[in-house]
Amino acid sequence: MEAVILAAGFGSRLGKISNGLPKSFLEINGEKLIERAIRLLKNNGIINITVVTGYKSELFMECLGPKIKYVNNPLYFCTNVLSSFACSMGGLQEDFIFLHADTIFEESILSDLINFDGDIVLPVDFKQCIEEEMRVITSGNKLLEISKHIPLDSSEGEFIGLAKIAKSKIPDIIGAVVYELKENSKHHEYFEVALQNLVDKGTGIDVFSTSGRSWIEIDFEEDFFTAKALFERS
């Protein structure tokens, strides 16, 4: 199994707390978010790791060293996650874990994801959602719809930005990404539009509950302070 970590963004909404560094260089317990993600992957036996960089890409090599594979999204400043993931697709050869460098989560969520029996699997925080969250509608343990545009009163929970995709589904996910980028010009869209593309074509995508375990995507200063409260040791 391998992993793709998306770390191209520059965190413009984090204000002064990022000190001009990539937002995945924010530290909790003296450990950068990107370092923590890699440590958890290695704890679970995943050592073939690709990091998609963009903003200040040279800092990642300095921080993480040569044992990580790096691919660069040179248009990180005018594209979004779908385009960043596309930069990594050529190197995918095995089952892989997809994750965002700015999302921090309990390690047991990753372990459960790895061990869940399914070709494409998403952890979902089943809860009342708010605007800007990546909302989902499910049936049983299958994904029906995933979008930030699902009405709040219809959504069942939030996709936490962590996924497992089997080797057998790599051609499908690549096809969906290429279609959305080339045919629909969705360069400013999220990875989830490719997942919805697959669902619309009949591909089954499994979901499982995070069961109240802690996680947070760090987009704003208040998110970082919440993450510190959740994950920082006293």
C-alpha cells in the first residue's frame, strides 16, 4: 500500500500563525502536521509516500528528506485539490491512501480505514453539518452524493478528507479526474467531484463512521487552536 498527501496550498486564511510557511508546517506537540501524517502512515506499514507540493516546495525536501517522493503542482495558486491530485496519478501502482496534509485525526481512524473491506472507502463524521463542509448522503454504508452544495437539512455528515482506493480502481479514478479536468474544466474543484463522477457511473463507494473520534481540517486560525486543544498533550 502507498499514500498520496496533498500539501500544495499556502494557507492564506491562517493569517500570521503560519509565518509564511506552508500550512502543513504548523506544529502540534512540536511536530509539523506533515510530519505527523507521515509518522501515522509509517506506523501502519505504509512507507511508499508521495507528497504533492506547490507553495515553497523546496521546504518539504529540507524537512522530510529524500525517502519521500515529491511531485509539484506548479499551478497550485490558481487550481485546487483535483488538479493537485492529478499531478500524482502517474506514479500510482498499488492500493493507496489519499489524505490532506492539513487534516489531523486520531490514528485509529486511519487503521480502521486501512482494514475496511472495500475498493473505495471514505470515513464520514455523521453529524449536523454547516456551510463549507464536504457533506454526504448515504444509503446503508454506500455513498450516494458528496458535495459542499448538498442542502444542510439533507446531509448526513462530513467526509473527513481521508480515503482508501484499491489498485483495481486506479484506472477508474484516473478516468474520472481526467474527465472532470479536461471535459468539464473543473480545475478549481475538489477531489470529491471525481468520487461523485464514479458514483454517478455506478461505482460503489463504501463509507464508515468515525464514531465520534477527533479530527479537524485546519483552514482557519480557530481550527488550529481547536486542533491544539484536541491533540496537544498537557
